[in-house]
Amino acid sequence: MSVKAKYQPVLDLGEELNIQDGYVEELDGVLKVGGTASTQYHKNLLWDKIKEIGGENPSDIQADIKIATEDYFHKHTVKSGDSLSKIAKHYYGDASKYMVIFNANTDQLKDPNLIHPDQELTIPFPA
């Protein structure tokens, strides 16, 4: 199996996340990939997929993933059934951090218990 085939799920995820200026090159058994993710969250997803396939410190892949913005961790579009605690659990692994998201979005949120589908919320960097 080629290294590129081994890491194909990473390349597929990169396409799904719309990585800009992406490149892929296989040289001497090492896959070199890179590009620009829209947010740190997307970059983290790519690194998580790389580690899932290659282990904690893979030697057969080199990734240079930049991010387009350092102003926030991610933007989340609210879906039906979402709550700030559910969103906090998704991004931070801790539902009790919902006020971090609320406080970052007071321009459009007045009550942490009241969000609406299609609102775009800023998700701050984890503390």
C-alpha cells in the first residue's frame, strides 16, 4: 500500500473541509501535504485524522497546515436541536463551558438558553 493510499482519508477530509492551496507529494515513502484550513478547528480535525491513521508521531507523513484566521477557533451555524451546552461539548469537550460561547456572541445573543437555527456563532479558542 502506498503512503498516499494509507492517508487517503486525510486527503478526503481536506477536500471536505475545503482546504485552500492544498498540495500532496509522495517522496521516498513520505507523504508531504499542506494547505490552509479556514480555522484552527479544521486544522485540528486534520491532525486528529493523521494521528488516527499514523499514530501519535507518524514518520511517513509531513503536514504543513496553516490557518486562514487566528481571530477565533471556529464559526458554528446553529442547527435545530442545538444548545450552547451541546455546542460547547462538541468543541471543548465540556458542556459547562457554554458561557464562553455565549459571552463571545452577546452581539446577537441575549439569553444563553435561547439560540435559533441558522445563527452563526463565533467559537472562541479553548482556554
